[in-house]
Amino acid sequence: DIAEEVEKIDKAMGTGIDVSFDCAGFNKTMSTALSATRAGGKVCLVGMGHHEMTVPLTPAAAREVDVVGVFRYKNTWPLCLEFLRSGKIDIKPLVTHRFGFSQKE
């Protein structure tokens, strides 16, 4: 249920979300991003899970949520890893959840 997911996101963030990144590119993830992003915010579609999507654009447009796409991210990983390693960017404020990789977690 997207409404429940948005409620959980709002509660976890504790403030309006200015920018959302959909890194999966599915109907549900894009709909969730559009609904969770504050009025006047931006949603960036990175993932390409579907060739075509059905998403609630009218409610997002009424709240003036901008949708932008990103396609080229080839060869950016080394630069990003260097930024993280060197501490040039502080990602602590960006990390909202941590998930383990074991079956138990």
C-alpha cells in the first residue's frame, strides 16, 4: 500500500522530503517517490525497471513536484568511492536506513 509506505517514510524522515531518487524504476517505487516528496520538491528517476510506467502525475503536478531523469552514470563509481574514502562529502545525513545481507537480517 503506497499510502502506508509514504506514512512510514514521513515518520522516519521527520521532515518534508525535498528530493527523492527512484533507483528501481517500477510503478510502485515511482508512485511512492512522487507521493512522498513535498510540494515543490523533485523526484529523480534513475532506475529503468520498466520501459513504460503508469504513475499518478496529476496529483504530483498539482503539488508542483518536478520529475527529472538521469541516464548516464557510466564510470562514476571510482569518483564516488574516492569522495567517500577521502571524506570530501559527508553522507551521514543522507543515510536513513541500514540493511544487513544475512538471511537473519
